[in-house]
Amino acid sequence: MIFDYDTLKFIWWLFVGVLLIGFALTDGFDLGVAALLRYAARNDDERRVVINSIGPVWEGNQVWFVTAGGALFAAWPLVYAAAFSGFYFALLLVLLALILRPVGFDFRSKVPDPRWRGFWDWGLFVSGAVPALVFGVTFGNLLQGVPFHYDDTLRPFYTGSFWQLLNPFALLAGVVSLAMLVMHGGMYLQLRTEGAIAARAARAARVSALVLIGAFAAAGLWVAGGIDGYRIVSMPDPNAVVPPLAKAIERAGGAWLANFRAHPSMWLAPAAGFAGALLAVWLSARNRPGPGIVASAVSVAGVILTAGLAMFPFIMPSSSEPGASLTMWDATSSPLTLSIMFWVVVLFLPIVIGYTTWAYRKMRGKVTVKDIREQGGSVY
């Protein structure tokens, strides 16, 4: 084995983070565009323009989400088991919303009836807005801790309810996520369209960026002053197989800021979240959507990194039994599994990134009403 077990654990924390950020940067703008469908487009031709701006890429982008779920199962099986118990109905809601996306794309244009198309327009809106909101709510609950514990046979038991997930801080985190992806989707739509659609998308991107800045700042202050974080008091050697109940954990005010105090360079992550959003507003107002979408991508990555760095090394803290909290040290698969998957990632991730980059270059350019009318039934 080329790496020690504890090094592999850390590498896989990085890999999962890369997959989540990759999902937010690619499929994230798809969700944002879908959430903007009924605002940015006011008639059938315009809505077909919006839909076809993401039509060629959304399926490929969604692979990042599927891969992140598979990596979670393979690298952190204990987290996968506990999360799918605790967040079962939230994840089911996301799944049902995402199902509307391919069905909406394929069925919307089959019937010219405005009522039929209007129904699927609302379905596509739900397929974008609901997952974006729920993802943020999930992270908000992770920062507060999730009520689960293990019995004497190490079976996880979730003791909360779906409605408990919808607490004030989690909903604020949901606003952060929704505003973030709508900003990113608005910048993409401004880049890929023209005229009235691009103008509306630009306004939506700027407003969403400002909402993101305010909500992100409010969430940060709430974490700093009103939410108890988690910290490890004692743990066995992380280079060994660590049972999930073999450590001691305590909750303490301000514990989620400990990593930032210990490593001041980590403050670059929230700084990128704010600066990227502000720069996206400025660039969008000056009709420079190309650099603008880069700025929004920096903001998205900064926001996600901020949450990940604050919680490190925790993945799923337990509010009802802190000692049952799952970390990157005790929630991982065997050394052999992590080693095999490491080489799979090293071999295939550059290929995926290279192919994705090539595909985006081939499909770049504006989507216009003229294109839609000329191509007729060959587009959505």
C-alpha cells in the first residue's frame, strides 16, 4: 500500500469534497437555471431557449451527483447508512424532484397545449428549487448535529423526525444554498442567452448573489455565537481501524471555528465565498458573464469549503450521543477498498474532467429563439 491508512482517510475526505464541489459547479447551475425558468422566460419560445441552454449537458452534469453518492457509500459506509436513515424523507423529496427533470424535458414539447407545457414548466421549477433548498437544509442540520445513536450491535438509530430538520438555522442554510445555485444558474443563463432572457437572468443572478452574501454572513455569525460545535477529546490511533464508539467527543460553543483559529489561511474559503459573489454582481452588471460565471464558481466553492473546513474532521455529528459522531477517522472503509478506489479515481477523474471540458467547448455559444424555431422538433 503506497499510503498509510490515516493518509488514505484524509485523501478520501478530499476526494469526496472535490466531488461535492464538482456537482455544485456543474449540476448546480442546471438546478439554478431550472429554478429561474418561469422568471427568466415569459413565453413558450423563451422557455424552450432556457431549457435548451442546459439540455445538452444536464445528464452529464448529474453524473457528479451520482458519483458523489457512490463514493459516499464506498468510502464512508457508516455515514451512508446513518444519513439515509436520518435524512430518508428529505432525500426522497430530492429524488422525487429530480425525477421531474428528465420527464419534464422529454414530455414538455410532446403536446402543444399551453396548459400541458405550463404544468411541466412548474415541474422543472420544482426540480431545480427543491433540491437546492434541501441540500442546504441538510448541511444546516449537520452543523447542528443529527439525533442518532448506535446500539450494542452498532446499528444506527435516528430519533428525530422530518419536521425537526426544518429548524430556523437549517432553513437559513437552505436559503444560502438556494441563493448560491440560483446566482450560479443566472450567470450561466446570462452567458448562454441574449436579449430579454439574458437581462432577466442577470438581474436574478445579482439579486441572488446579494441574498447569498447576507444569508452567508448571518449563518456565519449564528455558527460563531449560537451553535455548539463538536471537538474530539480523545481517539485511538487513526492509522488503525477505529470503531465509531471508541472516541470521546464534547460539544462546545465556538468549536466550529477552532480550525480557522488554528490555521488562519482557512479564512480564505469564506473570503472567496463573499468576494466571488460580489465580483459576480459587478461583472454581471457590466455584461461580462464569462468572467462572471468564474466568479460565481469561486463563490460556490468557497461556501462549500467553509462548511467542510469548519466541520473537519467531523462528517456527521450526533446531537443525542456525541460519542457516536462520525468522523473521517472512524467512518471509512478498509485500507484495501480505499486503495483500490484511489487508483480508480487517479485514472478516471482526469478523463472525466477532460471529456467534460471538451464537451463544453463544443457546445458553447448562445441559444436563441431563432435557433429554436429553425431546429423545431430536434430540440426540447
